[in-house]
Amino acid sequence: MGFKCGIVGLPNVGKSTLFNALTETQAAQAANYPFCTIEPNVGQVAVPDPRLDKLAAIAGSAKILPTQLAFVDIAGLVKGASKGEGLGNQFLGNIREVDAIVHVLRCFENDDIQHVENRVDPVADAEVVETELLLSDLEGLEKRVPNLIKRGQQGDKESKFAASVLSQALDLLREGKPARLTKPKDDEEARVFAQAQLLTAKPVLYVCNVNEDEAANGNDHSARVFEKAKAEGANAVVVSAAIEADLVTMDMDERLAFLEEMGLHETGLARVIRAGYDLLHLITFFTVGPKEARAWTVEKGSKAPQAAGEIHTDFERGFIRAETIAYDDYIALNGEAGARDAGKLRQEGKEYVVKDGDVLHFKFNV
């Protein structure tokens, strides 16, 4: 199961610098001029999870394999993108293909780095991008919904149903609100809504890019972004892309010393990755043994056969049961044998909903 977070924002806010640091590569050309990123770059990053190391230590695992999340560096949006300005159609198409939006906002002052509007106002920057996404959705639904209504009046029940669902989103867009505020009543409405692939339906994480000396506590600009995020029910994190770019060139001991010197407990990238993971409503389960300890990703609410299918389709097709140990029990009882002896190893069937941190061993027959 692949999940993608698209990194968006105006030109010269630090998107490519952040992407390079995330993927520990220089795959994206970071340069001080608009549209230096024309084709989207994709990087797979490990999701930080200290639980995996603890499980591996107990099991004596030869390999440690974290779960991963994909980040896509999408070229900078500008005002008028919904009408094709600044290669807008291509950029909006790239955004449509991701599962969540990581919106990088310039929250730093630097006269040497130009801003397309010659100002530093992250909230206004956010509104520029959001407006273009909203206008794109609005234009699409104002064409689609009347056609669905017409077909519904002609007896097409599916079109009538889709029109009723998407009309809710259209009303919100006309009020200048994102489509993600639409509240589907059931799974069927949620399915129709998801199929519309609306840009403003995607969850958003705001990343406040600040100067190095403001990485620990943020600044007035980032505080305004956090207020905006809170009002929208969204998330926000503070990062110094410059610090993160420096950190990827250091070994682990140097990183820890540098972070301590800067008053930081962990890298900003770790916060971004975890926030992106949470944004997509994902959880982690583990498989642990002497050969490897491995983390796997499923959506919240997934049942045991779906989790088994993440490992191999045969596991889902021939699922019999899942031997399950809660993470805390595995640690407290020093592994599988201790958990089994204490009665903490459970046999779960097809209806079991996987919990974050479960250590699973699947039984199957194909």
C-alpha cells in the first residue's frame, strides 16, 4: 500500500530544500528562482519509530526494516494556477495524485531570498495556494453537478445519488470553504465523495519554515500559522529547512550534539514524517523474528486479513488467524515466549481490527 504526501507552496519557500533533507538526497534542484522544480520528485522515507528498535533488540533480529512514506516535491504554485498560470494545470494534476498535502510556508526573514510577492506573510501565502485549489474544484463541480442532476432526472439513480453528495461540496466551495468539510453520512457517500478526487478534500499539514535560531520555539509568523491550523482543525509543525539540510550531512553522534546545541529534542523531519503519517490516518503493526523486525502500514480500522495482505496477497486470500501480542505486552514480557506463557498471545480471526503497535504472526493456507 503506497501513500504519498505532496509538498506544495509558493516558489522559494524551502520546498525542495525540505524534500532533499527528507530523502537525504539532492534529487530536487534547490535554487533561488521560481519554478526550479518542473517535474515532481518522489522520495521514500522511513517513518521514525523507536518501538521497532526495542522489538528487534528483544528478538535478536538480524535486520530492522521500518515502514515508509512517500513524499512528492511539487513545483511552486502561483496566483492564477487554476487558469493555467505558471504551468498551473500540470502542478494541479500532480497534487491530484497525492493522498495528503504538506504545505510549506515561508516564516523566515531573508533579504537575499526573493519572494514572488516581495513580502513575508505565510497566512496570505497559504490563502493563495488554497484559493487556486478551491477555484479548480469549483470549476470542475459546477460543470459536473448539473450534468449529474440532469441524468438523475432522467432516471439514473446512481447519478442522482452522486449529485446529492457532490452538491454538498459545491455549496461549501461557493462559500469559499474547502471540500474536506463535507460530511458523508455513510460509507457509500464517502465512496462517491472520494471518487471526485477534489483537491480541497485532501488533508493538509502546514510546515512553518523558520530561521535556524527559531527552530525550537518558532516565531510570530509561525504562531499565526498555528492559529490558522487550529481554526481549520488542521495540523502544523515548525521546521528549519536549513538545519535539516545540514543534519543529513552529519553522522548520528554529530546530529545528536548539534540538535542539543540548538535546543531540539529531535529533527524537524521526524515531526513532519510522523505528522504526515497521522494525517493519513495510518497505523503501524509489526512482524518480529530472528531474521528481521519489520514495521508495516495499514489504515486505521483495517481488519487482520487486510493487514496480512500488506505482506503478501496470499496471506489475505488464505487467512486463517492472526497470533497477536500488544506492543506493551511484548516489551514487558520480554518477547513472544514470555507473552505466550503469560496468556498475552491472542488468537484473532477475520473480524479483528488491528491496533497500532500490534505484533502479528499470520496463519494462512492457500
